[in-house]
Amino acid sequence: MLRTVFYPVLFIACFVIGGNALAQSSKKQKNLKDSVAAAKGDTSLNTFMDRVEFYANTFNQMNSVLSRGFDTTTVSTDLPKIESSLKYIQKGTSVEDRSNTLRYLYSLRDILTQIEDKLNVYQKTLSGYNDKLVQIQNGLIQMKQDPSLKNAPTDSILNEEYQEQIKRLDAKWRKIDGANKQSMRQIGVLQSMVVQSYIQVTNYKERINTELRKFGARAFSKEYPYLWQSGEKDYAETFKTAWDRTITANLQLLNYYFYTNWTIHLFGLIIFIAFYSWISITIRRIKLLKADYTGILNQAHYLPRIPVLASLLVTGFITFFFYDHPPVIFMELFMLMLVLCTGFLVRKVWPELLFKFWIIVLLLTIFTGISNLFLLVSFTDRIAVFLLGAAGAAAGFAFLKRVQASRDFYPERTVLFLRVFIAVQLISVFCNIFGRFSLSKIFLVTSLFGIWQSMSLVIFVRVVMEAIFLQLEASKENSETPTYFDFALLQQRFKSILNIIAIILWLILLAGNLNILDAVYDFAAGVLTQSRKIGGNEFTYGSIVVFVLVVWAATVVSKAVSYFFEFADHHSTSKSKKNKLSSSILLIKLAIFSIGFLLAITASGIPMEKITIILGALSVGIGFGLQTIVNNLVSGIILAVEKPVEVGDVIEIGNKSGTVKEMGIRASKIATADGSEIIVPNGDLLSQHLTNWTLSNKHRRVELIVGVAYGTELGLVIKLLKEIIDREDIMQDPKPMVLVHHLNDSSVDFRILFWVDDISNWVSLKSQVLSNIYEVFYEHGISIPFPQTDVYLHYPQPPANGPADKEPS
């Protein structure tokens, strides 16, 4: 009975418990599914919101770039001007006309070169703008293709928010896309115009280069009939037509070049203001601080007289070489300014005959410059060139005769320059007579322009040296050394360097006058940049030239710095060695040479491993035969660091003594008292016994030995000697001493010891003290004995019984 009741109850209980457990399990599973779905929904929404925020920031940046816009004002303004210039050039190159002059073709090519440079800059600028716009466009495309923005959430509330954000992004996208495409179209139009202009420039330059090659071949042939057979009918244009086209074209060239090179004009103006201010302040300082300012300023013939024109001359020569292919009219006006400055500067300095010849050359140059501006050849121009050449040769010949007969001073090589000038003028005349007109004008222009350019460069060098001289004189602390010697030393140090620079500048101007500057530059660039091989090593001549030039420049700078330091020390009133700049000259030289050597290696592009190989080879050479040289070089470095000897020290080495004048890297110069200079290797200064009288100070002790006769009162002598050496130029610390030194054979010797403040004065001071001793002893009747010996002659007596001496018969 009990069993019958128990089993049903147990079954019911298990069913109920199992149902509850199944219900709880199903509920938990349902909650887990809901949680996963909610998590997925949250992740998708977060990703979407992150992308929306990213694109919103990106669109803001794009909009900022587009709203600022792209600065195409200069390009848009200059392109119509360039097109107008190209139309003008097209007229000059479309018709092959032998009446076009060589100078005209060069002027057109120079303008095309400048336009080409501008177009390159514009193309680079527009390409940069286009790259930014393409980058923006790629960003817009990326946003449109982003899959994370295409998955809309299923939840109605989230979907509504999603659609709102998409609408906002789409509105921004459309706005930015429209602005970007418009900017791309504008930039594209400008790029197309630049490319078209660039193609035209390339075609015109090729056409002009072809014509120039024909001109070169034609120049040595008979271009026109002989002069005595020539007439107006042999030329395509009349003089009036040639004149009108010359005026119009040159004014256009001048206007175009002047306004397109304002940065160089500004640079020249800054140099002029700086140089003129410097010179004015220097001259004013000399007049205020120097008693003999007249003698100082008289050494400078040009700069103090008219500082404005001298500054303009220096500025002009410096600035002119920064202009790139200036047209003829600009170059001639610029050079006319320089030659006029030269004329006013030399008017009262040069001999009257030389200045008259300069005036003749100036007038001939002006007329030749006008002829050089002509774009077309006419019969009148040909006659004018013939007369100018003949007049120049006649004037040069007459001046040469006067110079050879005169005793006045003329610049160096005046006779040589005159002979070359006359020869070139005659060549111009003969070329013109026999129909080689282009050659005739080239020789005429070259000779006239070359001679006054050389005159102006001579004055340019002189003005620069005068500027350095006046600056040094203004900074001198004393005036013991005459200014004449200062200026002579300055010329000795710097004239050769400045002359080299002037000759290089004159050669550049000469190549420009001959119209071969570009050809020479291209040839030199080809030779210098061509790669060459020796074994497995590649090099170029250009790297070698750069290396040599940089090392040479370092040498020049080293010499200049050394001179300025020596000058400052020589005229310094300070006697302390610590205040002497020259004590550091050797270290400064080493620093300049080291920096110059490293710059030379860097500028020439020589690999460091090659330098390592060279140093390794040098080490082998040092081991075999360069020990002495290396020893001297290392000794020079040790001397520069430890400074046992410095410039200005009074030393004794071996049996030689003198003052250290210069300390080089390998050897040093010692100036002896008799005026000779001894070259001492630096190794000897360290290896031999060296006496340095001025290592710690410039004091020197002087010792005098004075004897008096026996019987003289010693106290009086000591008193007198102490009074004598009680002088202002004798140091009182250490105190001077008078000592009884020695009882000699004929005198009592006194030892006088005193110190001199400056070793350079000890000889003269010793002489003065000895003179005073003699005068004081003479006044007090004190005799100064001299060595003497008494000789007694003894004649023996004859024997008593000896024969009597015979009387002489």
C-alpha cells in the first residue's frame, strides 16, 4: 500500500522539478541570445559613429584647404604677358631675315630663357596644387566606397539616427566635391596654358639656336658686299625702319627685364646702403679720433673724395653678376653708370692725358653702344661702325705715342692694353671693309667695352683696398706706425688676390662682349661634369676644381685673418700677452684649414672611404720618407695647444735669437735684430733647448759691471750709482741693487742689477745708464781705471875687470 502511494508521488515531484529546471535553462539561453544580439548592435553603431566622426573631421580639413583657395594670381597675371611676349618673339623668328643682328637673336633667346625659367616655376607650383586636389578627390571617393557606411541598423531608432548622419555627410560631400572639381578645372586650365607656352618657348629657342648656328657659319664668310661696293639697296631695311624697331623692341625688353628682376635691384640697393654707411662712419671716425686724419685720408685717392660714387661703383660690379642674361640695353645702361662713376673718381687723380683719352673712349663707347642696340642691319649702321673703328684706332695710336714720350705715372701695362686695343680696332675696320659686318661689330664692341671695363675694375680694386685700409686705420689704438707703411703692407697682402678676382670678372665680361659666354659655360660644364674613370674609381674634373678652389679660399681667408690679427696687435696699446690676438693665430689657422678641408671634401663629393685610402697611402709614405714633415706638422699642433712659444716672444734657440714673427703649421719665422728672418722648423722649437725671454712676462734683468780706482770712497760710489738707477723706466719691484762685485787688479768692480719693464727697451736703457754713470763719475772726479801693466827693464852691470866698452867711431 505504501509502495503504491510512494511511486506516483515521486514521479509527480520529479516532473515538477524537471519542468522548473528546463524553464530556467530556456530563460537563461534566451537572455544570452538577447545579450549577443545587443552587443553586435552596439559594436556596429560604434563603428559607424567613429567613421562619421572621422569623415566629418576630414571634410572640415578639405573645406579649410578649399576655402583658403590656391594663389594663382601671379600665374594668371603673368601668362597673358608671356603670351604677348611670345607673339612678339614669333614675329622676330618667323621670317628668316639676314638683316637680323646677332645681338638681336641673343636678346630674344635670353628673354625665352627667362620665360622658360618662369614657366618651370609656375608648372611646379601648379603641380603642387593639383596634387593636393587629387588627394582631396581620392578622399571623397574613399568615403563613397566605405562599406561601413552602407550597413543600416535594423532598429528603427538607430536607423533614423543613421539616416540623419548620412544626409549630413552627403551634403558636405557634395559641397566639397563641387568646389574641388571647380578648382581642378581652374588649375587644369592654367596648366594647359603653361604647357602650351612652354612648347612655344622650346620651338622658338630651337629656331633661334638654328639661326645662331647659321650666323656663326656666316660670320666668317662674306655677309655683305665690300664697303666700297655697298649701298642702301643691298640691305632689306632702311635706317629709319631699323631705328624705329630698335627703339620699340629695346624699350619693351628694358621694361620687361626691369620689372621681373626687382629682387636683384633690392639686393643691390641694400649693398649700396650698407657699404656707403660703413664708409661714411669710418671716415667720420677717422676725422674725429685721429690727429693726422689728413695724412691718412690722402693715402686713399678715391674713396674719401666722393664716397657715394665709390660705393655705387663697388655695388654695381657686385650686383651686375647676379643678373641672369640681361638684355643689351639694360647691360649698357648699367655699365654706363659704372663708367661715369669711374670718370668722376679719377678726374683729379689720373694724368690729364689719360683722362682725355678716357673721355674719347667714353664717347666712342656711347655711340658704339647705340649701334650695338640695332636689331636690323642698315647701310648707315655699317658706315657708322667703320668710322667708330677708325676713330678708336687713331685715338689709341695718338695716345700710345704720347704715353711713350711722357714721364708721368700711368697704371701698369698701359702700353700693352693700348696696343691690343689698337689691333682689335684695326681688325674691326678691315672686317667691315671686306663684308664681315657681324665680326666687325663684335670686335668693335669688345675692344671699347673691354678697355673701359678694365679701367673700372682697376679702380674697383683700389676702392676696395682703400675701404679696408680706412677701416684698419679707424680701429688703430695708436699712430706710431706711419699710414704709408700700413697701406703699402695692405697692398702687398691683398692686391694679388683682388687682382685675380678682377681678372676673372673681366674675362667673364669679355666672354659676354664676344657673345660666347653661354658657349664657354656649356663647354666648361660638359668637361667638368663628365664622369671619368681611373681603374675602378670614378671622378669628375669639376670635383677636383671645387676641391682646389675651396682649399685655396681657405688659404686666402687664413692669410687675411692672420694679417688682421697681426695688424691689431701691432697697433694695440695693451702689453699683456693675454690681450694679444696673435697668440691664437696658429689655432685659428688650423681651424680654418680643417674646416676648409672638410668643406672641400663635402662640396667636391669625394667619398670618405676614398679619403681613408689616401690617408692609408700617406701613412706608408710617412713611414718611409715623410717623418720630418709630419714631425714638424705635429709639433706645430703641440705648439698651438701648449703655447710654449707665441707670436711676439723674444727667444733664443741654438746660437740665434730674435722675435717670433709668424708661427705656421710646419715652420715659424724669427726676426733677428739685424733685420734677417730665420725659418725654423717647428720640430726644432720642441727638440732643442729654447730660451723664451717673454714666456710669462716681458721683463728683463740688466747687469752692469763698473770699476773705480783704488782709493775711491766706496760709500760715495754706491750712493751715486743708486741715484742713477732711480729712474721711472727702471722697475722698483724687484728693487735695483748695487753690489761690490770684485777687487780686480786695477779697480774695485761694482755689480749693478735692475729690471726693465719691456725687453724691447733694455738695450737703449742700458746705453742711457752707462752714459749717466760716466757723466756723474766725471763730475765727482771718480776715475774709471783701465787695465794697465808696469814693465821694469833691468840692465845688468858689466864686470869690474872686463874690457871697456868701445866708443863708437
